[in-house]
Amino acid sequence: MKLTLMLLRGLSRQQAHWGCFPKQLASALLAEGVASEFVFEDLPGFGARFQEPSPASIEDIADLLAPSLEQISGQVQLLGLSMGGMLALELAHRYPEKCQSLVMINSSVRPVARFYQRLQPGAYPAFLKAWFHPLKYSSERQILSISTEKYQQDEALLDTWLGYRKSHPPSRVAALKQMLAAAHYQAPSQKPINRVLLIASRKDRIASYRCTEQLADYWGLSPLIHATAGHDLPLDEPEWLVERLVNWYVENLNIL
């Protein structure tokens, strides 16, 4: 069997920020006898779409992603991080027959999470500096400092991220519009498809892990919570995440 996974990053990030995680996941799936194919989608204003204007709602951004989903042959496994999880949720809600599974990592939605949980007050200074600091180095360092618990002082990683920023300059206007989009997005009262996995990091300093716990309660699910990782869980603890994803896919998709 072959799995097709669509991966969606969050606010102001691009597909390159997945780093080595997709290769690690593909390798672990293959070790279980499961081939995989990955589809990466950048959001308007970032990555390969950095010159595109961004809509100001999750629904309208999803409109731009839908054609890629529709072109995929067979069913798709959606996996989204942060705001990417909201977009994955919206796509699963629209295309329940096309989307076989949904994984949301460190995502937050109305009406189950409070605004101060969805963007924790301690993250406000870093976000403001990241968006408005005139120096790219300082801006990207702020993003790194708030996104990870393990690599805050990793200069090599910072240089890599600065390279992404140089080749695909992110749009501040798009970031603000997507912030508004995320703030207003509301989850459906029931999970959109049967196979849904919610994952969070207890040390996430952007969106509280309570957001994931509350959404899990809302939908009657049991979330997975990592004890020490930050917001960018695939960066901080890829081995832990890969192991749990592979186990969940094997158990829930009947792929063996």
C-alpha cells in the first residue's frame, strides 16, 4: 500500500521548514512495508507562493489549496502544524471522502480555546519583534526562540532559516492577514472524518497544549501530548513524532 500525505505548515513558515522530518517519516513507514508520497503546499505570501497576496480567512486560503488536493489520485492523509492544522481541518471538512485521515499538531481553534491560550501573552513580544524588526537576522531569531525548546541558540539552523527567508522573502501583510484568519477560524462541532489524531507539546509557548486537550474533549478523542517539546514539535522531537504517527497510521488505516 502507498500513502499520500499532504503536509501544511503554519503562520509565516514554508515547506522547507519541515527539515528532515518528511524523510524520517517516509523511512519509518517504509520499514513497516508502507511506501509514501509527500505533497507540500506553501501558503500565499510564503515559500514558493511568496509573491501571492493572502486572503484573510482560513476558508479562503483553503480555496487556494483545494485544487492540489483534488488533483491527487486516491485518498490523502492530511497533516498540519499550527495554522496548517486549521487548514487541514477545513480541507477534511470539505472533502471527507477524499481525506482518509487528519493529524493536527499544536493547533488551536474556536470555540473551544480562549484567545489567551491560542496565542499566549508571553509570545506577544517575540511576535511583534519577528514581524516588525528591520533586521532579518533579529526577526528570524525571534521566531526561532519562540518556536523551539531545543534549538534556540542553534546558529547553523538560524543560518538555514535565513537562507529560506532570502530566497523566498516572507510577506508581513500576508502574516497579519493569516493571523486574523487563524484568530477567527471556528472548528465544526464534530470531527470531520473518522480518523483524526490530535497532538500537542506541553512546553509550547505559542499555543497552549490546553487548546489541543480542549478540542479533543470537544470531539471525544484522546490526544497525544509531548512533555518537553516546543511549538515546532517536528523540529524538537522528530523521532518521537514519527514513531507515534507510524503506529497510528498502521493501527487506524489497515495498511498492513
